[in-house]
Amino acid sequence: MSTTLTDPPRTAAERPRRRLLGGLTWLVLRQHRAALLTAAAAVVLGSAWIVYQRDRLADTLAALGWPDKQPPMPVPGWGSVDLTITALGMLPVLLAVFLGAPLIAGDQERGTLQLVTTQSVSRRRWITAKLAWCYAAALLTGAVLSAFFTWWWKPYRSLFPLRWYDGAVFDHTGPMLPALCLFLTAAGIAIGMLVRRLLPAMAVTFAFSIAVRIVWGELRAHLAPSRMFSHPYGGGIYEQLKDPYELDRWIGSADGRLYGWGTCAESTEAASDACLKEHGIVNDVIEYLGFDQMPTMQWTGAGILLAATAVITVGTVWWASRKL
């Protein structure tokens, strides 16, 4: 009579544990854990700093009797806002240089790329995994800090030392900061992949990021259609508008013709009055953007940046899959 021998059942301690993250995902996270931990620390410390500064401002304004009383301008304690704005302005650049540029360039320089792609992992799967976690880190960092900064700025907008259309506010609230972080990080990855050397890639990415911030500052005013507003000449046109961003101004005649603001800037009052009468000037005219257009402008700008990010991503995946 024969018997069948079977292995005894494994105990819970002997069973292999399933990792929450395994395989290629675990490898990518482990490889870039220093950059990811740094990004996480920036989110935690930055958020805590903004919360602290907002509470400090609220206490200062309460002691000054705001909103019943207008506080002195600038508000005492606003000096720290410059540090916050500078840090937020550099955030997309730092993510591009230290998270984006080394992502592929580091693997190319160290030879890790050849090691990984000789295994069972395809290059497309490898690049997709790296891009996914890098993009997630950049997007989450920008979104959290933008949410906290918007929460700080919005209730105290009228007291803020900068207006809504300044880049220090416009680019750091709403969807703009995460979109900038994502776009510049994607650009840094592509630059690193093409340059192939870590330090040169970081230098080129830094220069590109600064150039983008400068160009973006020029494009900001074109993210929404401008408005025209006429008011009787010399009657205080700004008092009729709520926090406008002036693009241009003219003087206008009764028949609707516009003249340059300095058309009748004569040397004497009599000559100026004669010029105004000759041209039939009756209105001050201003071309402007209104504060109520800010959300539309921000989402339009974010959409442009996200579309550019998508184009860069497709190009990066194609190049990495075929050319590396």
C-alpha cells in the first residue's frame, strides 16, 4: 500500500509577504528615493511655514482692528512674504533641475539604462514608470503648496503688497503652480535625455527654466481678451474700475476716435486745452484686464502648459523607446 507524501502547509510567518510596491515600480522609487523624499519634505515644511505665517498675519490684523480699521501699509510682518514668494518662484525650476534633468541623464551616464533594458523590462515600460512617478511628485508638490498659498492670499488680497496680475501671485495660485512644475519637469527630463550628461543637463535645464519664466511673464497678459472702458476726460478713471490691470490707455473724441495718451501733453495748459478742443477729446479710455478674469486666465495658461507637457511626454517616450 503506497502513501502520497505532501508538504506540510506553510505557516503565516513562512508565507512570502506581498509588497505594496514591487518590481519596476519599487526599483524606480528606490533609485530616486532621495529626490522624492526631498520633494515630500518641501511640501511638509512649505505648508507648515505658510500656515504659520497666515496665523501670524491674522493675529497682527486682529490687534490692528482689521477689517473695521484700515491697517498701516505695508502691514507689519509682511516682510516674510518675500521669502515665501521667492521660494515658490524657484520651486518649478528646482524640480526641473534636480528631479527632471537627472531622471534619464543619470541612468545614461552611469550605465544603468543598459543594465535595466537588458532584463525583461522593455524600454517603453521603463520610461513610463519613471515618468509616472516623477510627474506625480512634481504635480503633487506644486498642487499642495499652491493650495496653501491661495488659502493664505485670497482673504487678504486687498492688503497684499502685490496685485493679482503680478507673476508672484498669478503664477503661484490656482492651477498655475502645479502646471508650471509639471511642464518644467517634463522639459528637464527631455533635456537630460538629449544631453546625456548629468551636470550639463542640469545647467541647460536651469537656463531653459529661467528663460521660460521670463517669456511666460510676457505672455501672461494675452491669456484673456482685453476690455475697453471710457470715462469723461479727467474724471478719475481708475476709481470706476475694480483692481484693473492696465494694458494701454488713450484719450478719445466724441466720434470714437482714439489718440495716444500723450497727444495733447503740451508745454502749457492753454496749449493743451487748445489741442483737446481741436481733436474733440471728451473721454479717457483704458484697455485693461479685470480681476474677475483671473480664473479664466489661469486655467487657460495651465491648459497651454499641460498641452505642451503632453507633447514633450510623447516625444520623450518615443525617443527613449527607439533611440536610447
